[in-house]
Amino acid sequence: MDRIRIIGGAPLKGTIRIGGAKNAALTLMPVCLLTDQVVTLTNIPDLADIRTMGGLLEHMGVHVHLNGADSAEGRILDLNASGLRDTTAPYDLVRKMRASVLVLGPLLARHGQARVSLPGGCAIGTRPVDLHLKALEALGAIIELKEGYIDARVEGRLKGAQVNFPKVTVGGTENALMAATLAEGRTIIENAAREPEISDLATCLRAMGAQIEGIGTGTLTVDGVDSLGGVTHAVVPDRIETGTYALAAAATRGRLTLTGTGMDLTEALVDHMRQAGVVVEEATDGLLIDATGGEVRGVDVMTEPFPGFPTDMQAQWMALMSTASGACMITESIFENRFMHVPELSRMGADINIHGGSAIVRGKARLSGAQVMATDLRASVCLVIAGLAAEGETVINRVYHLDRGYERVEDKLVTCGATIERLSG
Ligand code: EPZ
């Protein structure tokens, strides 16, 4: 298993280009199941999760063609589901990646049936899909859970309905939205997630002919249409990759320009970074982060659905706060088990105490390098940030998590002065 070795202590300086958002691409790819025409996605990041979703779609008979690698527009993915032959998402693929459940809504809407393995729990929580299923049932789907699979079908077409989510769910909103585009009549989705990835999905669906109002708000109104056409759509920049490098700059007291991204995607984070004393400014085609002034102060954070502070930035924020002056409280309100990075940060000298869903972090002048273990994607990158800021050598084990969501992380950091390398085997 690959490991990453870092010699910390050097401030990051330079420019990093941000790629397309993993979590947007993962919901845009199943959109191809809603049409028999070609869906072309540009600005596709080169990530393990994207390859897994490609593999799942191919398994169903979708023609998946990747081209334009390293072009100015990023990688381009052509998806053509006109020859679909299978509506099953098998256990072996779903267990690798929970986002596989996003094929459920589009398969039901256009093909009237779907058999999708139930995703199990994962390192950050139990992560049920009950709200996805209730939303699809409201649209007329008949759903049975058998032998570890979600067996879903519909007599005729899905029917527009009122869908009220009792809790904000990104994936649930995505499944309901995709399904509603081809349902008969009007669907109103209340308490919809407002993440930029949802707006990106809705914009893409609209370009295919879907009738959607309320994009970017908590109420999405969808008037079902008979069919959707092809589209060429650029994946929104990755706000979590943006935030991750912004916090790496801050933790090393460096200065980075992040291009191919935008301030509007990361307002809650920018706000907290400024409160902590980090300079964040808009730059041409992106952001400038400057922490060379030295002092970073402790600032409390509570994770919330968008536009609140993202749960996907909580671990990275904790790495920064471990180097801040003063204490702060970090509260995780989305997932019940998303503090797996705490014992690893503690091995690097961080002073963190967990009380239920909150962690008190007392910043230290310097962390020290250590052997640590990655437990999930964002925990892995939090350890990279801590390693870059720490004195001495850090070796991160189980870095395959990192490859699920960060493209060429070592290359990007090396060009900004980091000493970081991958150790194979
Ligand atoms: C998406 O997961 C992201 N994944 C996650 O990114 C992200 O952390 C999360 O949204 C929250 O922003 C993708 O987009 C592929 P949810 P998702 O449904 O859709 C509960 C990363 O590191 N819930 O918004 O699975 C759930 O357990 C990842 O890139 C139910 O109870 O998240 C959680 O507590 C990890 N029943 C809360 O809602 C349901 O049916 C929010 O989950 C669905 C969710």
C-alpha cells in the first residue's frame, strides 16, 4: 500500500490549479441515464471515484469515452447510454463508492426499474439512504429491500409529487431531482440541499431540456418532460479542493494563488479564514491566500449544510487550528463519526479533546512529524496539511483514500516548495 512522506516546515508559495468538483462529476455522470443522446462533461478530474463511476456505467452498457486528458479545459468525458442493457448496480461496485446510489433516480425515471446494492456504512457514519427511497416512493416508485439490494420499479411513468426532506441531504436531493425531470407533472422538492454541486446538476439538466425552477434555493420546482436531449457541460470547480489548498497555505504560513476556482463557492470558509487572521483576496480566475503575516488565531466552527461551513472541510480546519494561537471549538453536525483524524493529529502533538460532537483544539506553536494512518478522504488530506506544517518527517499510511478525491496532490504541492513524495508498496 502506498504511503506519503513529507518533510514539513516550509511555507507553501506558488500557484495551484483547481480541478472540477469530484462530487459534482459523480452526480453529473449518471445524468446520461436520462437520455439516449450523448452527454459530454468537461473539466472532469482524474480521480479514482470518477473511474469507479465510469466502471459502473460501463457495466450497465453505457459507452464511456474519456478524451482531452491534460487539455486546457481539463479532461472530457463522453457518455452515451443509448445501448443500456443492465439496470443493476452490483455490490462489488457500490461497496467501493457510495455515490453509486445516484444511478437509482435516473434509472427509475427513464427505464422504469433499478436494482442497486444498498451501500453499507462508512468510516464517517452509518449514512443511510432512507430519504432517497422515501422521495422516490413519493414519486410513485415501488421499492423493496431484498438480499442487500434496493429493488425499485414503477408502473408506467413516475408521477410528480410533493417531496419534503425532513433533513437536508445532498444525495437524496440529487436522486429526487434527476427522477423528477422525467416524471409526469409537477414535483416540488422542499428543504432541498443548496450545495453548488446541486446547482451544477440542475443547470446541466436544464440545458438538456428539463424544466427546473428555484436553482440555488431550498425549494426546487420541476415540471416533468417526456424526454431529455444531449448536452455539453463543464463541471463546477471543486470548492473542497480549493479550501484544502487554502488551508494548507495558511497552516504553513505561506502564500498561494488558486486558479480555476471562485470565492463564491467557499464563502463560509473564507469568512472563517479571515476571522483567523489569514488574508484571502479575489485574484484573476481565483483566490489569493496569504498567511505570511504569521499569526493565525483559533476560530470556532460548526459544520452545516451549504451555505454553512462544509463538513468536508472540518478535518482540514482542525489541522490549521492545531497550529493556531488560542483555543477553539469545532462541532460536527452532519456525520456522527467524523473525528477519526483526531487521534492521528494527537500523534503529531496536537492538543485536542472530544466531547460528543465537538472537539476543543488548543493550538501549538509547532506540530511534530510522526507516522500516521489515513481513515477517509478528508482525514487523509488533513494529515497532509498537518505534515506540511510540522517539524520533521511525517509518513501517512493508507493514502489510497487521498486518490479518491485529490488529483496529483504531491505534484501540485511540490511545485509550491513542499518536500513530499509517494513511497510505493
Ligand atoms: C455528500 O454525501 C458528499 N458526497 C459528501 O462528501 C459530503 O460530506 C456530504 O454530501 C455532506 O455535504 C457526494 O456528493 C458524493 P448527505 P451524501 O445525504 O449525499 C443523513 C467527501 O468527502 N442521511 O447530505 O451521502 C446522512 O447520514 C464526501 O467528498 C440520512 O439520514 O450526504 C448525513 O448524516 C464524504 N438519510 C446527512 O443526512 C438519507 O437517506 C447528510 O448526508 C441520506 C442522508
